[in-house]
Amino acid sequence: MKSYPFTVKEDADPAESILQFIRREIPKLSPGLWECRLQKPKRNNDQNALFWGWIKLLSHETGNDQQTLYQYYCERFNPSKCTYRHGGAFASGGTSELNTKDFATFLTEIKADVAAEFGINLPTREEEAFKEFYEQYC
């Protein structure tokens, strides 16, 4: 099956983007069964680095090891993606399966939880304290 990929911009109406694409491309297509599939981008390296930087900071501040914190936050805010080994031991938090939007939501939930539970601000790129945090933990 031949693929005709296109991207729907963040601020665009997905239905209108699809219709524009179909109107433009349909004259080129041969008769047959056609499929439209949504492929969301996976979380990016910057998001992942921020997450692990936060985990390192929390480990330093709370005394908990990084793997325990990783498991806790994955089970709390990403439970449907967690996997377990035979016997029930935690295997993975499934964060690599999240798209950029869902990973951003995951990070936002962690940031709010940490502020409420520990009174710790987890810095983001927009914040003044980010550069120092990044140099130390990322």
C-alpha cells in the first residue's frame, strides 16, 4: 500500500486539513480501499531529559532512589502503559510510548504533585532557575 503522509499543524482544524489533502490528492489516486491513520509523534529527547533530571533532583532532595521514583510516578500518572515481569515485578513505565502531548501532560501532573507533596518546584525551560538545574541534573 502506498503512503501519502501529511501533517496537521497544531493550531489547524484536523477535519479541514484532511479534507484539503483529499481534495488535492484524490485525482491522483487509483480506485481501491484507502486508509487514513493518525500517527502522533513520540515524546522527544528534551522531554525525556527533563523528566530524568527531575527524577535525579527528587532523588537528591528526598533520599529515594531514582528507580523507585520513576516507578512511583509512572504507576501514578501513566498506569495503563506500565508493564510488569512474570511474578509482578515492575519492568517499565511505558513513557517511551507516549506522544509529545501526552508526555507533556505526564510532566505537568508530576510537577503539580511534587509541589503539593514536597513543596519542591521542578523547573521548566521557561523558568529562571532552569539553567542551573539543567547543568546539575541533566
